[in-house]
Amino acid sequence: MRILVTGGGGFLGTHVVKELLKNPRYIVTNFSRHNYPHLEDLGVPTFKGDLTKREDVKRVISQGFDAIIHVAAKAGVWGPYEEYYSINFLGTKNLLEEARNSGIKKFIYTSSPSVVFGKDDINGADESIPYPDKHLTAYAETKCLAEKLVLESHDGDFLTVALRPHLIWGPGDPHLFPRLIQKGREGKLRIIGDGENLVDIIYVENAAKAHVQALEHLERGSKLTGKAYFLGQEKPVKLWDFVNTVLGFAKVEPVMNSMDASTAYRLGWIFEFFFRIFGIKKPEPPLTRFVALNLSKSHYFSHKRAENDFGYRPEVSIEEGLKRTFEGKKIKEIQ
């Protein structure tokens, strides 16, 4: 089986590629805007191109593939809407249309639980939870638009599925842990709300394995076709307890100061207003409404559908994942 992975040089994408390579039947190719030496070392070629350019997508797809695992995306909580829309929605649309035109049978899409997050707590919801009336970030909105398109595109010959891993972390994490550790060192972290909110997290190898499991179970007539799936660890964690655990591994003082959730939300609105008024694109605001809600609300989900439909279970526990992340020299990779 010839498999095209978009964003295979990124954090999750690299682990998806490595998981695929465990099966000698899979011939893996990466599609990215850049070359990645670590993929070359694995014997995985990269086709350079831009998802937003239809001709680039068509050129890559014409090489002939049986399946696509679409991991690439623009993530973040701030920035021009057009950039998120172009990469997350139009890029996905280009891939879907060219995949169908070329006879590719399987399309696995990396979505996000952000697509269902509005303003309220989410306590153990399953995939029947509806999309909110309004998203507070361009990322969440454009990922939602793309997910809808992916799920609507399935038919008897073209099989699609969307996976929603939540707060991915692990060795080499370039985003979540480094951001927490840096802000912790600078004394910029505050517990938002009462500190009791529960959230889902997922170790990167578990998320990668789920992608391959979904690929292998996505067959004509299978339960997966046209469905979305939440992915997480064996249990949700208290967000601020987990943050302080991570900071402890990095020898950073725990977060002790706090801020009322409603105050944080208002501050986020004020920062967003002034950043928009003055056209500030970088850096992002110190706080946004979305971040205030994410740090103060519970957002964890049922993973029963993934467990029942394609056998997903987190093989690496939270405790083991933290050990692997921070052991030896790997600590330097996230500082």
C-alpha cells in the first residue's frame, strides 16, 4: 500500500510515519513545504509543495497512492483568518478532490476537539456533541469546516474518517511543553478559574498508532466511514496539576497565582480588540478568550467509539509518557 502523509516532518506527522514504517507492506511518502533530513534518514522521500496550490497537489497525487493521512495544518490561537482558511480548509479541499479524481480509496484526516468547543464545559461527551454556533479562533473554525467536508465526502468508493486527538505531547514536542516551560520560567502562568477543570491529553505515540489503526480498519462497509473520533489517554487530568507536574520535571516552580475565569475572559476580549484595532499579527496577545476558556473549562471526551470501532487504547500511560519525555537528554529538546 502506497501512503501519502501530509506534514510528515512535523511532530505528530513524524510519529505517524514511524508507526507506518513498522509494517513492511507500507510504502510511505511525505508531502510538505520543506525537506526533512530525519525523514530522509528513515528512507521516506518528500515531495515539496503547497497544499493551497492545486497544481502542487495534483502533481503529488499523480504519483499514485492508495491512501492519504492528512496531518498538515496551521495551528494557533491568533493570526489572519485567511491563512488558516487557506491552509486548513482550501488545502484539505484540494487534497480531497484530487484524491477522488485519482481513485485513492482512503482518506484519514487529523482533526481536533476544538471543532466542538464553544464556551461551556465538556464533561465526557461522545461524538454526538454538536458543533458550536460560533468558534472563538480561526483555527477551530477552519478545522471544523474541513472536518465537515471530509466527512461529507465519503461514499462507497472513497472512504473518509476524522480523528480528534487532544493536546498532543511527548519527546521532541516543539509546541505545548516548551511553551508551558518558557512561560513558567518567566512567571507568566496563572491558574485560570478554580484549578479543578479536567482535560483530555494524548501521548504522541498513542495518537500516531490510532491513525494507523484507523487506516487499517477503514474498509468498504466498515463502521468508520464518514465518522469522527475523539482520542485521548486512559483518563482526563486536572489541567493545572498536570501543568505543575510538567514544570516539576523541568525544574520550574509550580504555578501558584490564580485569576478569576470571568476576569481572564474579559482581559482576553480586551487584548483581542486592541490587537485587531492596531493590526498586530505577531506576537499573539498575552491572553485571548479562547485561551481563557481552555484554561478554565473542562474539556474531556468519551473514547468508546474509537475503542469499539478500531480497537484504540492508549498503549503508553501518562506516567510512562512523562518518563519517556523527560528522561536523559530528551529534556533538552523541549527547553
